[in-house]
Amino acid sequence: MSNPWIAIGALAVVALAIPITMMVASALLRPSVPEQGKRAVYESGEVPTGDTRIKFNIQYYMVALLFVVFDIETVLIFPWTVIYRDAVANVGLAEALVPMLVFVGILVIGLGWAWRNGAVRWIRSPRAQAQRVEQ
């Protein structure tokens, strides 16, 4: 029997060699035509206006962070649900269920903390509030 690490190493070498070879071939074969237009900022076909350093509401990042946390939760719970019946048959109900309940409990505590601190409450801008009052 050959060593399985040889196959993993060969796969790693191929995984690195193919993109590097493609980038080198592209750099050697492509024409070089420097133009001012190629160096301009491109944003979906629109001419950019204003400064690129605008302030975003921190809640966008909080929502994204919460989404990632609960997306990872889904990714971890799904395989557990697939093997749950076999796990209960092999190790018993408590040993199969308790680790997942602890995991979900920690996430619920985190969600409660985020909720209490206002991370999931969307704050409206004063302009949006004024428009809502006018309607």
C-alpha cells in the first residue's frame, strides 16, 4: 500500500500549479496597452461621485455578523440531524442530544445578548422618521 499523504501532496501541488501556471501564461501572452481609462475607478458603469470614504451604519456589519453566526449554526446542525437517529441508537438519547442543546443554548444566549444591546434593532435615520411622519 502506498502512503495516502502522497496523494494529498500531489493534489496540493496540482492545486497550486494550475492557477500559478494560468497567471504566468496570462501575463506573458496578454497585450500591454496602458491607457488612462484602464486606471480609472469603475463602479457598475457609473461615474463615481463624491468621496469613497463614506460612513456606513454599524448595524450593517452587525446584521452581517449575526447572519454569519446563524449560517454557521445551520451548517453545523444539518449534519447532526442527518445522523441523529443512528447516534441515539449507538450512544443513547442524552449523549446524542445534550451537546447540540448546549451548542444551541450558547447561540440563544448570544442572540439574547445581542438583542438586549440593540444589535438586532434597526435604527431609522432622522430623515426616514420625518418622511414617515409626513405620510
